Amino acid sequence: MKPSLTFILPILILVLSSCSSSPVVKNINYADNSEQLFIDSKINNQVAISDKDRQLLSDILNNLFLYKGLSDGDLITLESYIEKNYIKKVALSEVASVISNNIKLRKSGKLKISYLANKINKEYLIESLLNKNYPFEVSFNSGYKIDVNLVDSKLKYFCSSLMNDQRALIETSIFSTNQKSESKLIIVYLKQFEAIANQLREKYPNNRFELVEGLEFENFTKKVLGIDTSLSRHQDIQNLDRNIDIKNSPRKRKDFNKIYFILDHETGKSIIPIFRSYALDIDFYATNKILLGISNIKQMNDFEGVLIPGPSYFFKNISKKGNISSLKNELDKALIDDLIMIERVSQANFSNIDLLLNTGKVKYKNNSCLERDLTLWKISLDDLTNRS
């Protein structure tokens, strides 16, 4: 007879208790950047692990922390990996706690939910539910109304929309730190996002705001960076004597150190590579809004080096899928999946639990709205496609 999770957990606890030197981790430490992805940070790189075992361990831990349901076989495998020291000692108590929470969710019975949603969001809801390892009952005749535009809407249980959470992180990260600096920020935006730019202009009037108009992106970039002035000065000097070949390396202005792009995908993929070619030493920032049109993770190459709000493990998981219809659809599915996860936790009567959702870490507290704890990470295809 196949052993149950309830039977396996005490065995796992015995394994953990033998590691008396490992500290108790009360709060989950989400190391979320391009150098060390969250799941990878749990794996012990001091022990020789085959590529096959490393990938399987990574997949099991991914499902464990994202509460996607563990089979009995997965947990037995995880226990064997713990015995082989494949998981860092500092992460063991954290793993045990999450296993316990997974078991509690598994025992919580049938999930019952009611929503009003359009056709595509209904499909995402059903797809998410069918991917879970628990019974459910769903009604679309009444209940909470899900907005069509998921990334910009405040979903049930959350304090704010995903995009507003990301904008808030960028604002906190770059505007507040530049208040006392002589260097200014440049905000490059489209007309359709003028309301967002104007809100920032009111709060931080000493920065530069540049509206993208037309399709002359090369000339626009040179103007914003001050390179057009440098080129014009070179031409004036050259005109003094045509017999002399004067070499010139265009230099950008020095009165700014960060650029925040508030653009759609089509404009962003065209203009950011031009900015990057002229300003390698400048930090670029943008929300996920600028990525929504990509249909393959390799298309993120146009945004290489841009700092965006995490979590990076979401994009790591997307990279395993190859071609997708669009990142927007994947992000919409992720938001629906997060919503289902919170419904499950709520109906399982958790009063307080740390959750690693598709769209970021949250601390669930009964009767409180959820705030995503996001971090900034720098887009790097090497991190997304080459790491195991």
C-alpha cells in the first residue's frame, strides 16, 4: 500500500531533527534576484548532484513552495534527497513547515467558489482548478466579479493591482533615493500613460519627463541623452576644415543616472535597445507592462539589463514552456492561479501563512488584504535559460 503524506511527515521531521545545528527559520527568506533564484537557493551546491536529480528536486521544490500539490511519490523522493544532503541545512525547517501546510491544504476538503467572469477568465479558472490535486465545485452564476483586465485590476483578497504594486516598488526604489541627489531621473512615457506620468510629475517635479511622439526613436533617444548636441558640435568643428578627419565619440549628458520607461511592448522593444546602445552605464526600469507582448522568453533579449519588479522565478518557469501565446496570457493565468490559491488557504482556515505566489510573495492574514512583497531583478537571458 502506498504510504500517505501523513505517514511520511513524521519521518521527515526525524530527519530534520537530526540537523540540530541548523537554525529555525521563522519567516521564509525569498532570495529573488537574477544571481540566485528562490528555488535554486535551497539546493546544496556543496554536494555532487546529477543533472537529472537536480532538475527533479527543483521541480518538486517549485511545486512545494507554490502549493501546486505534491504526490506521495514526490514527498518520498524529497525525503531521500534530504537524507543525501541535497537541501541546505538552513532551509530544512522551512521545507518541513511548507510540507505541513501542503498537507493541511490537501486535507481541507472540497474547494467551493463562485465568480462572475468573462469566457476567457472562466477558462483560466477551470484550467487552474483542473491542475490541482483536490476536489472543487465552481459556479459562474453569482459571486465576486473578476475584471477583464486582470493585471490592472484589484483582485479579490489583494490590496492593489499587480501593476500598481509594481509601480509602487519602482517609485520607492528610485524616486525616494534620488531626492537628495544632484542627478535627475528621466521618465520616458507614451501619451496613453500620461496620467501615470503626471502623478509622478506632481510628486517629483525636479525630474525630466520625456513624451515619446512619432516613430523617430533614434533621434528621440539622441535628444533625450543629449547626444544630438555632441554630434552637432562635432559637425560644426569638422566644417571648419574638411581636410582634417576628426574622430568623435558622442557623449551623453551627465545630469541623470536612471531612466524609467512607461511604455507599451511595441514601443519598448524598439526604443530600449537604442537607449542601451548609447547609455550602457545607466540603470533602466520598467514594469511588466512593457513585456506583455512577448511570445517566447528569448524575446526578452530586447529588454536585457532592464530592472523590473519580480518575481524572477515566474519568468524562469515561463522559460521552460518555449513558445507561448503571449506573456500577457501567462500573467493572466498566473493571477487566476494565485486567486485560487488564496481561496484554498482562506477556506482551509489558515490564520497566518507565508505564500510564494506566481506573482510574488505575500503574507496571508485572515481578514486582511494581501500586499505583494516584490523585488527588482535585472533581466538576463543567461539566468533564465541556462540555469538548471
